[in-house]
Amino acid sequence: MKKSVEVKTIVFPTPVFIVGTYDEESKPNVMTVAWGGLCCSDPPCIALSLRKATYSYGNIVEREAFTVNIPSEAHVKEADYFGITSGRKKDKFSTTGLTPVKSDLVDAPYVKEFPLILECQLLHTLELGLHTQFIGKIMDVKADETVLDEAGLPDIKKVNPIAFSPGNRIYYKIGEFLAQAFSIGREVV
Amino acid sequence: MKKSVEVKTIVFPTPVFIVGTYDEESKPNVMTVAWGGLCCSDPPCIALSLRKATYSYGNIVEREAFTVNIPSEAHVKEADYFGITSGRKKDKFSTTGLTPVKSDLVDAPYVKEFPLILECQLLHTLELGLHTQFIGKIMDVKADETVLDEAGLPDIKKVNPIAFSPGNRIYYKIGEFLAQAFSIGREVV
């Protein structure tokens, strides 16, 4: 028998995306976004939801571009800091010692120290209520060579990303291999 | 130095959502969706992207409702099967022995055996290209009492959800506790 836990924004897992933007003075900023995910394969797109009150919101509206950076668990402290501090008050790159790199493809910076990054051009903006959803077309995906597998694809166990649990608000590591997708399901007759 | 891995839909982690719908004959169906995520806190909303070719696409358009079911790792085989089989050809509940339960709140079924479920009313439909994004208002969240923590919130380590790695297409478990969110970041001065 299932019990109602009331209307909450809880699903498992949610991602921890670090979103890179430039402000009007071209100062790089980053913020943490857990409300988002891939949303289209062709054109390849990713969706992010931000509150209008955030500094990054205005940056995306103005520049029509952003990066999505996947931090490793080694940078969980910085990833959390990026979500609890506003770029209006702090230069988050200088306070953390991380390095902004200007994208060649879109008008936004990415985080040099984070192993996997997506460069995105704003495609759609959808007002939903407290959050605005920005949908970006993925112009390129870049990764450190150290996190690629033998097929040249990013290996989640080398990236060591962070999974977020809403509700109790805890960060978790990615665990063990469970199964090969588009394969194990064939065992159901 | 980062290397381009070309334009791909890869971020880590993505969720494994099992989406429940009714077809025109009120037969319950489920499909697997990894392109999606929470997208608004107020009203509380979740976004899912489906290809028009799927059976569930038409079901959501007609019924304007769906459920999002979070499977435990123990059901990884069924979760994968739901993604590689069409409800046009198979009754996925009868082939897996899982149990559809009619929601009292929305015109869609949920999966009794999955520990955490969201009942959603369709709010927005956005054509993106190969995928259509459906945004549903979360009308209630229900969980098995066995997966709740002391505060009455769903505990990700009791739910044991599946994390999906696009690209190499592998399912992973959720790993160890990493840090408390909205807290560890305060250590950055």
C-alpha cells in the first residue's frame, strides 16, 4: 500500500549540472542546476530550469548561450557552493580557484577542471511558474581524454559525477555496474 | 586539454523513468524514458521527452495524464524491457507479471511494485524535433512506507533507483553518500 508523501519535486536520481554563462561585463559565472535533463536527440538538446531571481537567468536571456559542466565528486564542495552563492555578490571562479575557458562555439565559458562539458545555444524558453525552462541545442561535447573509454565515449565511472537526492538533499556517488541497457530486457520473454 | 567527442546526447547521470499511460481501450502501458527531469518547483512539474513513434506518445496526447514510476535496481530487467518493446505489440504488464494500479488523481496507471511514483496531469507540450516534450504537473507523490526515512521522505538508498549512462548505454546503481547539499559548499570561503 503506497502512502502519499504529498506534492513534492522528488525523483531519483537528479543530475548536478554546473551551468556556465557570461554576464553583461563578460564576467564568467557558474550556477548549480538539478532541475534539468536531456530532452531531444535530433536536434540534440538539453533542458535546464532556473528561477528568474538567479544571476544566470539574465545572462542566458542576454547571451542566448550556456555551457553544462559535469563536475567530478572531487569537486562536490565547489558544486554545492555554486548553488548557494550568487554571482551578483561573488566571483565564483576566483573564490574557488577554478578556471573559466571561453568556448569557441558559443558565447559562454566552461570549467576547465570539470571532465565533461556541453556547449549549448539557446533554442527555446518556456515560462513554467517559479522556474523558466531553457532548452539549449548541444553544439559540441568535450571531455578530458582521461575520462574516455576504449570506444572514445565518456565513461561515467571515470567522470565520477554526482547524483542528487531531492527531499533530504544529499549528494551521492555513482555506484556499481548494474546491467547493459537495450540488452538485459531481452530476457523477459 | 579537452577533446571533442562530437555532438552527442550525453550527460551523467540520467534517470530511468517508467512512464505509465492508458491507451484508447484503457489498456495500461509503460515505457522507459531517460530524457527528462524535474523542471519547476511551483507548480511542481516534471518533463519527459518521447518520440512521436511511441505508443505512449498517443496515450499522453489523448488522456493528458501519465505517471512517473521509479524502479528499484531489482527490476532493472523489466525497466529495460519496457524501453525495447512497444505497447502496440505486447501487454507489458502481463509479460512481466507487474501490476497496474489505476490512479485516483489522474487518468493513468502506476506500477504497484515500484517504490516511488508521481501522478501527473499534462500541462504543456513542446515539439522539439525527434522528441516531443511533455510537462506534467505533479498532483501527488506516493511511496512504499518501507522506503521512507525518519522524516517521512523517500530515501534514495532504500528506493535503490537506477542511473543510466548514455553513450555506452549502461545502468548503474546509486553509490555511497558523498555530502550534504546546501551545506558542504559553505566550506568555500
